Amino acid sequence: MTDALILKDVRKIYGDREAVKGINFSVKEGEIFGLIGPNGAGKTTTLRMICTLLQVTDGSITVCGHDVMKEADEVRKIISYLPEDSGAYKDLTGRQYIRFMAAFFADGEKFQQMVDKGIEMSNLGDRIDSKVSTYSKGMMRRLLIARAMMPEPRLAIMDEITSGLDVMNAYEIREIVRGIAKEGVTVLISSHNMFEVESLCNRVAMINHGDIVECGTPAELKEKYNANNLEEVFV
Ligand code: ATP
């Protein structure tokens, strides 16, 4: 399996604060990879550097063979990023929002295919024609994931994808993420939720104070620490 994402000695300095301290990890094609860590550990900063939204201070990041600094336009074509605090235009219906977003990427037959895929993936049933302002958090998250997947990215990056959701909605979102990976898309998520990363991710990296302190499959990490679950490994 080849690597969809490679980070080598990546640093990020904000003013006089070193938020990410020369980290290394790679994500294989088709893998669901979890970046876990406490508040302020450097997860969002790392995701935003991968997405070309933040300048890397030092080191290199390669997405499907493209260097994020030298080939940012190429990277943007094959990546999608769903920030934790993202939202959709509340005065549009779900269908209108999907059509509006699809129009950025395609026209003609391809546009219609993209819209159909977005509607199917959002799984909103007849609420697709209700205004986004009336959606629950779970419905909103499904709509946003569908939008993120419409341009068919090779690497989907999702920040705190289930934060603020109840158990059922969080379960449903995890099922959607599994489906995305089954289609061959590489998925990188950030999370505080150990249960979530253990059930969802093929491999995880723990970041703390800007350093990767552990990386491996949930099974490897549990064995190393003789733990029953990932919470026991990291807490
Ligand atoms: P959370 O889970 O709370 O979102 P995180 O792991 O995503 O946390 P980051 O948001 O990447 O952490 O922040 C890492 C560190 O960098 C923190 O100390 C934060 O205060 C700092 N930081 C983040 N953005 C900036 C910025 N624009 N300017 C200065 N410092 C920043």
C-alpha cells in the first residue's frame, strides 16, 4: 500500500510559540487515520498545514505525491477539509445548498451526478427540501460531509467530526466515514474521543504539546501498554 500522506519533520511556529515541533507520520492509501490529543496539542494546526491553509514553518508534507508548499493547487484538487466549526448557508434548503456547491466543481451531466451523490450521501430523506436552519446537528454534519465528498477527494480530512453529537448521530457519522474509506478514499480525522478512534481508525497518532508521542494500530498500542482500551493507554 502506498502512502497518501507523508509528514517529515514538520514544524509550525506562531510568533514565539512552537505549536508543532518537527513531527513525522504517514497515512496509507485507503486508511482511516486518527490524530488524537488534548486541547491545544496541535491537531488543528497540523490539519490546516496539510490542507495548505497554513504555511509550514519547516519540514515537508506530501499528499499523494504532491508537495503542499510547491504544488498547493494540485493538493487542493485532491483534498477535502471539514473544519470542526463549519456550517452551511442557513437560508438555503439542503438540496439548494448541494446544487450551489456542486456548481463550483462541475456542469452538465457531471453536475447532476454530483448533486445526486450529495443528496444520497446526506441521507436527509424528504428533509432535503427543508431549510438548513431547521436541521439538527447530526443532519447538518451529514450535509457537510456529503458536500466535502462531492468533488471526490483522494484524502478527506475531518476535524472533530462527531463533537457535540449524541450517541446515535455520532454512530451514524462513523458509519458514513467507514463507507467513505471503503470507496478507497483516505481519511484523516482528529478527535478527543478514544472510543471513537479505537472503533474507527486503522492507526492512530497521539500528539501532545506539538510532539507525536505514540503512533500505531489500536491493537499495537493496547498491547504495548497492556491496556484494555485506548483510554487506558493515553489517560
Ligand atoms: P483543540 O482540540 O482545542 O482544537 P488543537 O490540538 O487543535 O486543540 P491547535 O488549535 O492546533 O490545537 O493549537 C496548538 C497551539 O497553537 C495552541 O497552544 C494554540 O493556542 C496555538 N495557536 C493556534 N493557532 C494560533 C494562532 N493563530 N496564533 C497563535 N497561536 C496559535
